[in-house]
Amino acid sequence: MMPNYTRMTKPIEYIVIHHSLTKDGKTVDWDAIRKYHMTDPGHRWVDIGYHYGIENVNGVYKIMIGRPEWAVGAHCKENSMNHKSLGICVVGNYDLGLPPEEAMEQLVILCANLCHKYKIPVANIVPHSKYATYKTCPGKMFVMEELRRRVDERLKGK
């Protein structure tokens, strides 16, 4: 049975980047995040809050599917960003270290595809902490400028 999502009524203008703040293991942590979002008393959402995730599954970084793109997210309430953005969570704690290159490459591919599809300017790929200033998300070590540069290069190659 499909969850009862709220449909977006505004154009998708941004991509908000998050990290899970957990260690990425070899198991499917995405399912644990989904369960937490749906059962934790502080959340109890209809599904995982993000539209996509990047995760190491058995040694291979994969793009994980969350909410449908047409559904309002539950990843960045500040500035009504849930209603005009897609949320991507890279599983891992990037306060402690850089994201693995394989995870970054999957993130670049996903962001470039979404920017192309929705005509999102690369400058509108933003860290969660830009709006939720009480957080470090997507991590102190995560370099947003590098992500934007690589997405821009990929888009120019299309």
C-alpha cells in the first residue's frame, strides 16, 4: 500500500544535501533510517523523509529511492524547503571525514540528472545547514563547492 504523501504544489528549485550522521556499514542502513523516520515518536512520518539516498551496499555505492519526487519531503522544514526541494542523504558521518569517492560520484550523477530534469541551477544544490543552522549537515568535512563544480562539469558534458 502506498503511503499517503502530500503532493508538491511548488516547482522544484533546490536540492538539499544531508548526511545520516551514522557510520555506513555493509548492510542496508537506508531501511533502518526509513524505519526510524516512520516509528520514532519525534517523527512518525508516512515514509523516509528524503527523496534519495547514497549508500554502501555490500561494498558498492548505490542510489537508494525514498519518497517520490512529486511528494513533499520531510527533510528541511526551514524556509519551506520541503515544498520546493528534493532531499538527498549520503549515509555516513561527514563531520569526521570526507565522503568516499564512490559515494561522491553517485551523488554527482544523481544531482546532475536532477538539475537537468528540473532545470535547477547548480548554485541551488545546498547543504541542509544553510537553512537548519543548528546542524552541520551534510558534515563539516563535506565540500559543497567540490560537489557543485563536479555537477557543473558533468552537465556541461551532456
